[in-house]
Amino acid sequence: MIRSVAPGDLWVLRRKPRSQVWLYNEAMLARPHHQFTFALRCLFDNRREGTTLVYRDRGMRVIAQAVSRSGRPEQDIAMLSAYGGGGRDNPTDPDAWFRLLEALCVQAGQVRIQRLYAALSQRHEELRELFRQLGFVSYTQQIVLRLEGPDWDQGVTVAPMRPQARRNDWGIHRLYGMMTPHLVQHAEARVARDWQLPITEGWRRSPRRGWVLGDDDNLTAALRLVSGPAAHVFTLLIHPESRDIVTDVLRFGLGQITDTLPVYLLLREYQSELLAPASDLGFQPIGEQALLFKQTTVAVRRPSLLPALEPRPEPRGPIPTISSLHCEDARYYDRATQHYEQHRPVA
């Protein structure tokens, strides 16, 4: 039986799972995902916060959680876990996860979630096949780097960046379009307003900051920082002709951090030329992820000629009644007859 989380499932989530898979995205690196707290909030507002589904079979319970993206009809699959079971009569964990994720995709379409995302580690080959069978498509690879200690001995220079403002949204979107493959742009479906920094932060959202370099209409670089209680996470956009300033841009970002939390840098596979300058600064690769997405909606084209071909009633004026003819036209005919009788010529 597959259903949404219920109060009776909360005590199970406080126990240690038999098996568990985390699908870390940018927000989860900065702020750990607590499945019990998230399930509790889904219990009150499932559509707004996300989805927690439970698959129960005899003594086995399998949990899947998907987190909603603020302001967008999208969700990130965050966690899969299994409790109890393990007997011969129980399904294996991948089989149970398959049924649970299939139900999650159906429910997402019913509540008008247009896209589902998953950041799957490369070592989970079996799960990658599972997602493929469910219709998920890999649109790019992502490299996760962690700062192991900056090397400040190679000539310290800092890029003259300025804080991101509302007027920079279109410039960042233009820079993103110049360096991002069309397949990735189609999968992420971003528009200019998606680059706006939030004015207020919710209970689950990590503080975000951003800086830009260059003219407002022709930016050279854009640096984003997501900070949380666990770490700081950088994402970077660099103009293809200005890759030599990567180290200076990252040094500027590191100068904005005042604590000792771990620092991560996320680079896509089409940004592989930035690995060398990032490594010179102290960032070392710790893992790779396959970024997957699934479209839950289908575009429908409506022919523009259809309304013109539909039959329409022709406009018609009111038909005069016999009484109206008798009152008007008959009067004129009677007058003309009397005039003819008075003035007809005599033979």
C-alpha cells in the first residue's frame, strides 16, 4: 500500500533506517535534510513543502521525499530509505523504491508539478537504471569540489565584483544562455526572473548572496553563494572569453565568508576547463553526480484555424410581421389608389 505520510509513520522515521540513499543538491549541501522534520511539515501542508510517500508491505516501510522549489512548479527528490523487512516475502529495496517513485511521479502530475529533478551519485548504477525506467533523463554531469585549504602564495588578486541587483537579472540570464548547452536550458527551463535573489528566507531556505562583474548588459562573471548551518556552496558563471579570471572571482567569494564551515564548489561537465584554476586555489573533486529530470506535462498545440472552421450562426435581421405591413405599407397603397381615381385621364 502506497500513501502519504501519516502520524503513525513519524515514530518510524526517528529510528535508524536499514538502508538509505541521499540525493544531495545545492541546498542540501548547505543545510542538511532532516526526514523526520520534513515529514512532519508535509503532514500539515503537503503541496507547499513537498511530498513524503510511504510504501508499507507487512513489516517493511519504504519512504520517499521530494522537496518543492520555491516559486516554481518543480520538486527535487531528496531521500529514499527503507525500514524493517528484509525477508524472502518482502520486495527488495530497489523494487520498493521503483513502486514508490512511480507513485510520486503520478502524484506530482496531479498537483501540477511540471518537472522532477534528482542529483544521483555516479556510484549508484542500479538506481540510475531505476530512474531511467521511470522516464528520467540525464541532462548533464556535475562535479562536487571541496576546499581543502586555499593557496594564497601564488599572488593574491581579487576581482572587483559588486553585489547583485534586480537590474542584473537579464544580464545573468544572458550569460547563462551563452555558456549552457541547449539540452540543459530545456531541462532547467529558467527565465530571467529566476535569477532574482529572494528578499526573505523561509524556514527551510538557506541564505543566498550573489555578485556580478562587468557591465549590466554584458556581464563577465556571476558568482552565487548559498550558506547554511553545514556549509557554503558556490556556483559560478564565467564568460567563455574570460576564463582566466576564475581564480580571482573565487578569491573574492572566499573573502565574503567569515566562519570556518566547509566550502563547496559545483561545476557542470561543460565547465571542465574551470577545474584547473579551481584546483590551484585548493578545491579538490570529491564526487560526481548525474543530474536527472522528468517532465510530467505534455505541450498541446491548438490550431489557430480551428475557430474559423467552426460553424457559426449568420446574423439575420428581424422579419416584419403581417400586422406591421398592414399598418405601414397598406396605408401608402390606399393613398396612391385614391389619387389615381381622382386624377385618371378621361378616354
